[in-house]
Amino acid sequence: MTRFLLFFYSALCVAQTIPPPVVATWPGDRTAAISLTFDDAVATHLDNVGPILRKHGIHGTFFVSTGSEDWRKRIAEWKQLASQGNEIAGHTVHHPCLLPQIEPHAQSYTPAMMEAEIRDSAQTILIEIGDRRGLTFAYPCGNMSFGPPAEQTRNAALYQRYIAEHFFAARNYGWVGTVSPEELSILSVPDLGYTVDRDFRELLEMAEPALHNHRWGIFTFHGVGGQWLAVSTDALDELAGYLARHPEIWTATFGDGVRYIQESKALGIRAAKSGDREARFDLTWPLDAKTYDLPVTLKWTLPEGWSSAQAYIEDKEATGARQAGKVLLVDVPPGAASLRFIAKP
């Protein structure tokens, strides 16, 4: 009897001390994240940007104004860009903003007019591109309100409400900053600042705070190799090449950056069963799987006495699990209900 109680007490202690897995900050436990985004739906995105991204095997996000002539006349090419893994996202229909030199001017907009800009742009993208993962949005000129000055405080709340009805996240422009998962404000994600006329070295310098501090940096480009607020094709080509040569940096679309962060914050992990050679955890995923569909990388530190382990997702062997020292990395698909680790002999 005494021997049984000692065994039971020992097993209970093991169960209490085995730590749960934690979510890696970025997929694959990469060191940082970068997104390349392009505003306004202009010809140089199709003529120059698409080929550069394809050359280097990376993807970007194109925030399109669906009233743009280059959008309307070249729909087939935008569809092809999307089919290659790029994200097509919203930027209103006619690009209204509060800058006096931009027409239409957002000070003349009523709530009904701005709601139509946002709703109609989302519907057009869904019809033409057919994306059902959910859409993201970028504020024209970085302005987060509309209407005459006396109404802009109230209208700022309306603006975000309209966006939230059709998009699951929104990027700002010119609000310089990097993003950590803990700080994400989902409808006002900052970018890295103005890129106009910057060469590759200057662009890389803009990204340094994200790369060195394990955060997410988002570039905003307009024209590339021509048109307005442009950077050269060489600058973008060198930046894309650098990212392709550094797989430790997660180069992701804007939407996927938000998806991973939100899933990481929402994923529930609860210890279910543990023993001296096995640990099991229950997983809960409260987000809408139609939009939040990325695998999440979990990091698990092997307990004392374990030299290696095999991971199982819902009792099926986890393919692609990899071990570095005492840490096991597992990519868990959304919706998986359980994760189990068994010590190898």
C-alpha cells in the first residue's frame, strides 16, 4: 500500500510540473515578420510588383481602390495576382481622404456616402476575386475619419464600425511603428512610415526595429518604378530578394499577419492528462475558422528525464514536428482539439 501511494504521489507531481506548450511568436518560431503592402490599385503593381514578388517566391497585399481605372480595366490580371498567393484587400471605391489636394475630398462625405464606399469596395472584391477568407482594409491617406471638422470625432467611430462590418482588420498609413502580438490594435495597425524615393538600404533600415526586436513591420508602397509616391523597381527587387534569402523572417501578407496574432492570443491550451512518459493537452479555437485558418506553431519544452518525444494531433502523428535541443516545435492546424506528446524510448 505504501509503495502504491508513493507511486501515485510521484505521478501526480509529474503531472503538476509538466509545463503546457506555448505559442511561438511567429510561425515556425521565426525571429520576426515583415509584410509588403501596396496601395491604390495602380498599373505599376501589375507591371512591376507582381513579377518581382513572383521572382522571389514571396507574397504581398494589394489594397485596391475599386473605382480605379487600372482596377476596372485589368481585372483578369488582379485575379491572376490573387491566384499566385497575394492578398487583394480594400481601400474604398474612390479613395476619399482629408488631404485638400485629393479628390474626392472626405470632408464632403456623409456617413451614408462613406458606408457605401466601404461596403461597395468589399462586395466588388468578393465578386471579382472570390476570396472567402475574409478581407482587410487600408485607410486612404491614413485618415481615420471623414466629414467636416466639427463632425470628425463622431465620424471616426462610424468609420471603424463600417470597416468592422466588412473587414476583419485595417492598416494605417504614416503612423510609424512596429507591432508585437500583445499590442495589436486590429483596426489601426501601424506601418513603418513613408517609403517614397527610398533605396534598398534605407528600406532595410526602416525594417531594423522589427527585425532586431522580433516584431512585425509593415511596408506601405504606392507606385513602384513610376506613378506617384514611388520607389524604384531596383529598391523593391533588392528588398524582396533580401527577404527571400532570410527564411528566419516570416514574409507574410497583411491578413496572415493579423490571423496568426489573433489565433495565438485566442488559442486555449489546457492540461488534460499527464504521466511520466506522456502529456496530453486539450485545445480550443474560439475564432471563425473561415477567416482564421492558419496553423499555429506551438513550442514545448521536454520535461526532466525526456530526451526526445513524438507529437500527436488528435491521436495522429504530427508530420513536420521538429526538435531542437529540449524544445519541440509542432504546427497545429486550426480546429484541432488535442495535442499529445509521448516520450521516445
